[in-house]
Amino acid sequence: MSMTIAEMKELKKELGYTYAQISDLSGVPLGTVQKIFNGTTSSPRYETLQALSKIFTERTQPAPETRADYVCEPNSNYLREAQSDYMTKRQGEYTLEDYYKIPEDIRVELIDGVIYDMTAPASVHQLITGYIYSELLFHTKSHGGDCLPMVSPVDVQLDCDDKTMVEPDVIIVCDRDKVIRHCVYGAPDFVIEVLSPSTKKKDAFIKLNKYQNAGVQEYWMIDPKKKRVIVYDFAHDDYPVLYSFDDKVPVQIWEGECLIDFKEVYEHIRFLYERP
């Protein structure tokens, strides 16, 4: 049986879904989702309601398998028991205890007590993150030092509290004491997020502020659609600086000794842009 539109609106608010996320998860076109939830379309097709109901039903029922993972705190060896009750609180009230109850095959982030769903990354997203990570890793291997480039999926307990756990696309951590068994405990030195329609608002506003306040020194947002890179050099109060996919972008935490050539990045992914 399909849910009513009113029931789905209430669950959308409770779960913190965006219209883009609902569209991605259900396969219903974004414009149709917006019209249904803002009341423009009062009598959607039965098949559309079924598709929308399915994503909310699945997120409100217990899952057959859940995370059984260690608490991500320094020197902790406490193993949590698997539980099936999750997503039962109001947004803003969730903690790491709730985060670890969520099934491992469901990718989420926890930010200030709010659970955000993460849709599967697109091919362009994965190709960009993999290419840049390889460049950063090559630099560290060539120049030595303690800095560790890491690529998603990696949990980052950004504020060292129980209300936030993020999963950036690429990070560099230069204090190896922060890298513990199951996560990075504290702010990385450098963060990259590759923007997508479903995460752009979160990455550009919510996580931007979180990263700055937590002590991240440098934050890059890469926008594949607009072919640009937005750099926030928090350590030198120099931001934002805009680059195109024709530029070489310096990694400022390494005093510009490492340059990411976005012409080469673009050549790596050009075939995706040239397809009809």
C-alpha cells in the first residue's frame, strides 16, 4: 500500500531528505518530486506514489543486517552489538551510537546530530577523486614526511564528539596520531569534496563551516559540471580562490610544492563529457 503524500512529507522532514535525494533514490524525475511535495500536483500517478513510498518504507523498517563496529575513540576496544533500530529520532538528536546502528551498505554522514544520506557517487566523481589522490600520494612518497593522503570511504570524527562523523572524498592528515584504527579522530589538514547535485548545498555551506571551525587548513570544492575548483585556504585567510579546469592548483599546506594540473585531470575524464 502506498503512503499518503502527507505521510511522506512528514518523513521527508524527519529524515532530512532533499528533493534531489528523493529523486535519486526513487527514480522519479526531480521536477515531479518537487511538484508533488510542494502541492502543485495533488493526484500523482499510482506508480509514482509506489516508487516514492518505497524509499520511505525501506528507511523506516529495521534492516536485516546492521553495523557492528568499534566506537571510534582513541584507545577504544569496545565492540558494539549489532542492532536493528535506527533512524527513530528527530533530526538533530542522533549520535554516534545511532550512526553505528545503520547498515554498512547505507552510506550516511552525521553532522551536528543530523543524518544525511549519501547517494552512490557518479563515475566522474570517482575518477576525479582517484586521480587526485594518486597525485597526492606520489608527492608524499617522493618528498617524505608524515602526511598521509586518504581517499573515501574513510570516517572522520571531525569535532571529536559524538554528534558528527563525516566522509570527505579526499583528505590529507599530517598528524598521524589522529589516524586510529577505525577513523580519523579530529580535523584533517586538507579536504577535498567533489560536488554533485545531491550534495552541493551540504558541501558548500554546512561542511564548509564545519571544516573551517574544526581547524581544517585547506578545503577544495571541485565542481565537475562547471569545470571549476573553489579553494579555501583557511590557514592564510585567503579564500575563496576560483580556478578552472585549465589551471594548475597549488596545495597550500605544502607551500605550493605540489600542483594539481587540472588540464590533466580533465583529459582523464574528457571522454565522459564528449558522450552525447
